[in-house]
Amino acid sequence: KSLKLYDQTFRNEGIFYEAVTNRLRDDLASLLDPAWLLVRTEWSGRGGIRSVIRAAHGEVPVHER
């Protein structure tokens, strides 16, 4: 339930997909302190245009890119 509530904090913000993905990456990285982290978000925009955004933290291994 807490992830759902966290996701809903972005609902009424005028924010770009990239900014949401970067904020997710930053929040997860600060909480988890991983060696590396790759966040991938998929967006179904209006007009049938899909967007896939990726944001990395740390040195992501080549096989994970």
C-alpha cells in the first residue's frame, strides 16, 4: 500500500516522465544505498505515443543495460 501512496504523489504534479523516473531513482538510491541501480519506467501517453525512460545510479554492469 505504501508504494501505491508514493506513486500517487506524482498524480497531480506537472512533471515530465524523465523527472519522475529520475526522482524514483534518487529516492530508491538514497533509501537502499545500492552498488548500482537501474530504473526503467514505461509510460502510455495520450495519442498512442509510448515512452520508455531509463535512469541509472552507480556503475551498471554491461549485461544489465
